[in-house]
Amino acid sequence: MRVVLPQTVPVNTTMRTEVRTLGLVSVAHLVSHFHMLVFPPLFPMLRDRLGVGLIEIGLALTLYNVVSATTQAPMGFLVDRLGARAVLVGGMAIGGLAYVAFGLLPSYPMLLLSAALVGLANSVYHPCDYAMLSVGIGEPRMGRAFSVHTFAGYFGGGIAPAVMLLLASRFGMSWAIAAAGLAAWVVAVALLAVPAGAAKRRAHVHARSGMRALLTPTVLMLVLFFAMISLSTGGVNNFAVVALVDGYGATLTAANIALTAFLMASAFGVLAGGLLADRTRRHSEVATLGFGLTAALMLLVGSTTLGPLSLALVMGLAGFLSGMIMPSRDMLVRQASPPGAEGRVFGIVTTGFNFGGMVAPVLFGALVDHHLPAWLFFGSAGFMLGTALLALVGEKRPRPAAQPGE
């Protein structure tokens, strides 16, 4: 009994620490995805309030992605110096400031400044989150932790359109945007409860592995893969509401319900994809099937006018299928990461999202501005098919070791 008792207490303490770390990091990820979609559901209101077109609003999103892309990889290295918790708290504080400032002083120049600050804040999430989880969660529970973390991010994006529309209808557009900023400050304070050791222990691990050592062909392929994912979903996430309203006669409420269905179903698709990823090594086939079917559904939305219920169902199914491939995507990145360098590799690879995000807002905003809403869905479908093909090409790359026993 004496031997058992001293072991039981530390195990329970460790589990509580892991649960607290996972919970708070996942909530931070939820906020990051929520912040990505603060503005898009309100584009019609922003267009009228600021007196600008969708191309100008799309430029703000491009600026967001430029800043995030250029700072995300360096943030991975900063994590090794300052610790992941400190960098994450600082990033969330900046993101909160951006939205509070725009809510108090709404103007087009402030929109651009806020977009740049939110882009800077967004650059910290992937390096910090994966670094904290990699050292704060036991290896036997790592897969489930990544799944919960990804689900939280998708859930945050899924609730954003409905929450922002509800807040804007009750309190006005400016207060709704400011409230999104205040939420980031609340979570930033809560993150101080994460043990500093869980955020700092990986400092100096592979400290001599510079950017060049991490840019392997596999990692570069994954950057392109993430860029294609960003292009395939960027138009839907950011402009589906205004395209459905302007081009298909949908009400603002019905269009936001359809977008919410897409994003929420994506979150639950992630959970289903996690179970699938544990049962197969054929991740490229999962990606190809998921994006191929999603492309077909996007073509259906673009080529016909659906009623509110049918639209929500089709968009929901498309979201579920696109979310299903995300756990396999993360497993591919983890496999490509040297031990102890997961945060930096995720920081590099996820810049692909930002590269795609630089192009998607201006491209799809121009299509909708020029009264071509159907091409938003057709273009998204095309990029989805490209992503599916890229997954197949990537799978054909030779692996380091033969797998006779697999």
C-alpha cells in the first residue's frame, strides 16, 4: 500500500494538469477560429457602414493573411526563447485589442489596421498550441488531445456567424465586434493557469535546427497542400453569405444558417475523421474522397437555387466531409516533424493557409462584386479537386522505411 499511495497522487495530479492544459489551449484555439470569422458574416453591414466594395473588404483579409504568413514561422522560433504560454497570451491580447479598437472607431483605415493586428495575433496559435500540447499531454493521449484541439477550433468557427449576427442584431455591429475582442482578453487571463513548465520545457529542443533544416521536400509539399485547402474553403467561409444573398435570393438569416451548418458540421466531421484516422493509414484516400465529394456538393450549390432547408443540408454535408480529412492532415504534419520540433513545423506548414488566404479574399470578392456569385462555388470546387489530386501525389512520395509488417 505504501508503494501505491505515493504513485496515485502524482498520477491524478498529472491528469488534472493535462485536462486543464488541453481545455485552455483548446479554448484559445476556439477563439482563434472565431476571430477569423468575426467580419465575414457582417460583410453586408460593413459594406454599407464603411461605404466600400467587397474588393476593398477582401483587401483587408488579404492583409490579415500577409501579416500572419510572414510572422507565423518566426513565432515558432520565438516560442523556444520565451515559452509558448507567454507568446500565446501576448498574441491573444493583441487580437482582442484589434477588435475592440475597430468596434470603438469603425472606419476603413481602422479595418485595415485591425486586420493586420489580428493577422499578427493569429500567427501565434499553431506554434504555441502544438508546442504546449506536445509537452503538456502524455503520449498515449496525444492523438485524442489533437482531435479535441482541432474540434474546438472548428467549433469556434462554426458558431461565429450565428453569434456575430445575433450580437449585431441586438447591440449593433460595433458592439458585436468589440465583444469578440473582449472574449480574447478573458481567455488570455485564464491561460495564466497553465503551468509555465508545460509551456517552456521544449525550449532549446532542436534549437540548432534552423529554418533550412526543417524545409524538407515533405514539409514543402504540406505547405502547398495547406495553401490549396485555404483556397478551397476561403471563398465559402468568407463570401458564401453575401453570394447567397446577392445571387440566389437567400435572406441574410438563411445564408448565415447555411454557413453555420457548413462550419459546425466541419467541426463534427473532424471528430469522425479522428476515429477514421485511427483505423487506417490511407490518409490520402480519405482526403481525396472527402474533398472530391465536397467539390460535387459545391457545384450543386452553385448551379441551382436551393430552398433554405435544402441549402443548409447540402452545406452541412459539404462541411462534414471537408472536416473529416483534417485529423489525417495533422497526422501527416506530425509524421514530417523532427522530435521536439512539432511547433515550428506546424508554424511553417500552416503558413500555407495564409498564402492561400492572400489570394482567396481578393479573387472571390472580385467574383461576387462583378455579379458572378456562382463562380464562388465553382472556383471553390475546382480548388477542392486540386487539393484531392495533390493528396494523391503526396502519398506516392517514397517513405523513409519499408513497411513490411503494415
